[in-house]
Amino acid sequence: MPTEYVGMGDKQQPSPAAPPDEDRSLRIGQAAELLGVTVDTLRRWEADGRLATVRSAGGQRLVAIADVSRLLADRRRATHEPAIVAQSARNRFAGVVTSIQRDAIVAVVEVVAGQHRLVSLMTAEAVDEMALAVGDRAVCVVKATQVIVELPSRSGGR
């Protein structure tokens, strides 16, 4: 009977279980591709207790989709973005977040920067990851592919 691994903090402990649920698992090669690592790396993670695998009826190593999601989230949290030293966008507006309207999927974030009011539509997940809150200082970067210029009407012609 195959062995399934259940999480216990940072270490995975084996426990007897039913055959793997292949609908909720990925082949080890698929998991490696999603994580941006090699199959050998996943095998080392398995040996270190960082990742659990089970064998399919055909003998293939399977990784639970939940474990892949957990590892991706861990890597996102651990990633330290370098400080921005140069950028192509020229329109940067430093201001204060004055409003956040959100639902389960999207958020509308308003920033007041001097006399300018900027509104950004972003994912609710991005707001959560940034821990964005009303009153926070923020910089809005405007990079548009199109700029439309209009002339106001003038009395008396040109």
C-alpha cells in the first residue's frame, strides 16, 4: 500500500493512507516546472522532509497540488526585491492612499498626490500582499501606451 505524507510543521511525517488522489496531484516533473526547479531538487526536498510525494499505481512520483501552492507562496514571501535604481516611467506621483474599495477579486485604490487624484484598479491579492491601507504613503507610476491631447474651446477663435 502506498504511503502518504502529512504535514507536521516544517517536517513531513509519513502515515498510512489510501492511494493518492491523482486529481489533486501533479507528476513530479510538472511540479518541478511550476516551481522553476529541477526534478532532482524536488527529490532532495523530499529527502529533507520539505516536500511529500506518493507513488501512483504506475509507480510515478506525485506531488500534491496543495504542497506546490504552499512552496510557491513560501518562495514569494521569501523573495526580497532589490531596491529600484532606475526606471523607464517618468510619471511618478508620491502621495497618500485615501480610499480602498475591494471585493473578493479586485480593489480600487485612490491616491492623492498634491493636486492630482490617481485611481488604480488592481487585484485584491495585490492589496493584501502589499498590506496596503488608507493613510499609507505610496508612489503611483503612470506608464501609458497612449496619450490623448485635447484643446479646450477658446472664445473668439485662435
